[in-house]
Amino acid sequence: MKISALILALPLVLTLAACDQKPASTADKVKDKVNDALDRRPNEKVKDAAEEIRDGAKAAVKDLKDAAKDATK
């Protein structure tokens, strides 16, 4: 069950990695960090949810890699 969930999460990880947008300049990065710290970014709840999904997907990929490594031993 766990491995099948990880396999299903892999395309999601790849899709999210392709959609990642970076701030254009250092000033934009600082502004985003400050707004993030103060929870006043536009669409804060949506961005937080996306960050949680990204973190979960990264953890799923790590678990999948570990499972594959253990399976090949």
C-alpha cells in the first residue's frame, strides 16, 4: 500500500517541480520572505497548502528511493 502511494505521488512531484517560480530579484526574495514570516502574502493559505504538498511529495520521493534501495539489497 505504501509503495503504491509513493509511486502515485512521483508524477505529482515532477509536476510541482516543473511549476516552481522563482522571484525575479533579491528585493523580491526579501519582500516574499518578510511577507511569509508575517503571514501576509497574497493567497497565504493556498501557498501554505502548496508548500505542505511539496514537502510531502519530497518525503514520498525519499521514501520511494529508500524502498527501492532496500529492495535491491
